[in-house]
Amino acid sequence: MSHNAVSFMENHLKNLTMGHGFWSLQVDTILIGWILAAAIVGTGVVIGRRLQEDVPHGIQNVLEALLEFVDDQVRDIFPGAGPMVGALAFTVFLWVLLMNAMDLLPVLLLPKLAHAFFGIRHFRSTPTADPYTTLGLALSVFLLTLFYHIKHKGLGGYLKMFLVHPFGPYLFPVNILMTTVEEIAKPLSLGLRLFGNMFAGELVFLLIALLPWWVAWAPGILWSIFHLLIITLQAFIFMVLTVMYLAMASAHEGDAH
């Protein structure tokens, strides 16, 4: 790969950042993520006010179909789930799907617009291609599962799990180590799986953008079609694992693992 190609890749993989070090903020990630979240909330408010129970059509029809699909998944995974779990799963699926879908925009579109109108040099359009986003989402899921653990087992019951799982009370030092690793691995794998897939997709689009336009259009269209499946599947997996972790946290002691 030539020096110009490497510079191109490096330039377009940099975020619009405010601050330095640990406390730096990825402004483009936050901006797009919250714009999409506001779009979901705003659409929900508008649809709710114009709800048609007899003959739903348009976006209401699509949202009702998605809601029914997500609700079926929640019932299968977590039969005793309250209404909050279904609402959470639906929100997670929609938000992650929309953030993933930003990867389908022409890879240079938003960076060029940001530079033309605001003089911004670096701007990435896909929040889930940023590990801060995916690990932040995964950490939120972990904290929620922690709440469900304590809610259903009590603090003592949750801590007892570290002592007796998986090898019984006589091997409690090993149990503590194994259970701690298991608990930490859940949010890490949840966040890194989503990030890895979306980052890889972004890299492929950048590589295609390096090709001459008369060559790039065909692989660009083919990859976009294939990537549409990936972004949908990753949103679905993130939603399913979120519900599954909540179900495991709510299970009785004998069924928790």
C-alpha cells in the first residue's frame, strides 16, 4: 500500500476529538449517536400521537412489526420479563441498528461536508465503529445485569455466587477467579464483537474508496448489500445477548448458570 493510501486511511480513521488522554471526548461519535437517539424518541412521540389502531400504515406498520418481532424474542429468552425488558430490547435494537447503518453512507460524505461547512478535518460517521460507544453500551448492560442480580438474589446471594460457582464451596478461591473472569468477559465480548465487525466494515469501505471510481462502484454496491446483513445481524445479536444476560441475572440460584 502506498504512502498516500496509508495517509488516507489514517486520516479517515481519526475522530473529531475534544480534550486529551483518558478524559478526551469523541465529539462526532457523541453527536451522531445522540442525533439518532433523538430521532428514535421523536419518531416514537409522533407515531404515538397519531396512533391508528384499526388500519396502521407507513412507519407505524414497520415499527409494530419490529416491536412484535423483538417481543417474541424476549418471550422466548426471558419468559418472566417485565415490560421494561421488552422496551429496553426494542430501544437497543433500533439504536444499534441506526448507528450501524451510518456505515452505509458514502465513506467520504460526512467528512467532506464537515470540512466544507465547519472546517473540521476529521469526522467519522459510524458511532459503533468507535470502541468507546460499544464498550459504553456494554458497560450499561453490565450495570443493568448487576442491578437484576441484586434485585432477584440480594447482595449476599450475588456475592455467594462468586464463592460457590462453578466448583462448589470447597474451591472458593478458584470460584472467585473464574466467576470474576466470566462476569468481566460478558461486557467485553459484547462490546468488542460489535466494534470489531463495524470497524472491519468501515475499513473495507475505505479500501474500496481508494479504487478509481469506474472500478469502485461495483464492489461498493456488493459490499453495501452484504454489509446491510452484517449491521442488522449485529444489532440483533447485541439485543439478544442483552436480554439473555438479564434473564441469567434474574434466574434462581440453581438455574443461574
